[in-house]
Amino acid sequence: MPKAYDYDLRCKVFEAIELNGMKPSEVSEAFGISRNTIHQWTLLKTETGDLTPRSVGQSKPNEKIIDLDAFRAFVSAHPEKTQAELAQL
């Protein structure tokens, strides 16, 4: 997966647009980034108020079964439960 652009570059891009009055297409060409990237950063700034890249990766901890024998015993102890009910337990 590609690495996110630096926060400093993002700030410079928005400085060029907001303070220098450049158009996104001009900034895109000057900085060598796509207009779509600038648009995505604009949405990010609108939603979060900042240009800090969103974190990438797992949003939940790994939930793999480590001890298969203990899991089998757990399921055997609750034969009437559905998969969703077992997950809640």
C-alpha cells in the first residue's frame, strides 16, 4: 500500500490554494499530485478540521481462535446457542 503524503506537503498545497489563490488544477500540476488527491484532502479537512492522514490498518483487534480444543469445549457446553449468541458470550 502506498505511503500517505507528508502533512507538510498537504499544508503547502492548501496554503497555495487558500493564501495564494491558485486553482486546484494549477496546484496539482505544480506539486505533481492529482486533483482527486486535493479533492480528498478537502473532504478530509471539512470532516475533521485538519489534514492529518487517517490511520490505516486493522480497526479491530485480531479475533482468531488460538486454542482450538478450548473453543470446541466452549461450543459443546452451549449446544443450543447460535453463532451470534456464541460470539456475544
